[in-house]
Amino acid sequence: YEQGADFPRYITGNGQAFGNTAGVAKKVAEQRAKSALASNISSELVALVEEGTSNVEYSATDQETISKFVDANMTKLQQSLGRTEVVLQAYREAKGESANSIEVVVYVSYDGSRARQDLLKMFEEDHKDMYPDLKKMLNVK
């Protein structure tokens, strides 16, 4: 988090996968990490709305609308994510049932200000009435 900010500067996600080759396992782990990243971005927004820590207060109905909208648009959010930064990649030979299996763990991060822009763009298209308040709450000019 930046000082005085309610939304994190960077948001992270991680994914893990097993495969016969490192390349296949890495690709699957990256997709899972992006999915976790989108989920974490959504969670940050919903928590911000529910906690009411900003200058904008939402009714229970508005909070529910925002939560449902974010849940319903997880795939759209994941697809709208721009370039994610791979922070960590770890490979190891998996022991056990399959002797030739490779495990890959990937951690990715995404710029929090870009995440705010992505969320606002989604709301601008579908919920124009809430857009000004969300923009103010997310501190986007």
C-alpha cells in the first residue's frame, strides 16, 4: 500500500501446476496465477466498498450490486489484465506417483493504479450511475 492509500500499489497472485514438461506446467501455472490475481483485485474493491473507508458511503443494496457485478465479471477482468510481471518462478522435480513430473510455481504482480483503471472501465460501461462515486472512492482523476 502507498501511504494514505486504500488500494494497494501492487496486487499479486500465484499459481501452481504439474506437467510432463516445464513449459506446459509453467503455462498452466501462469494462467492460474492470473486468475488468482483477478480474484485478489476484485476482493480489494469489494473490501474497500464494504468497509466504507473512503469518503463515499454505499447502501447495502449498492454494496450488493457491486459485489455481484465483480463476481459476474471475473473472466472479463482476467482478460482485461494487461501485462503482468512475473515476480518469482520456481521449478522442481515432483517426487511420487509420476517420476517424470515437473512442478512449477509462479507469482505475478500487477500495478494497482492500472487495476483501478481496469475496474473503472468495466463499471463505466455497465453501471454509469455508480461510476462517479467509484472513481472518487478509488482516487482516480
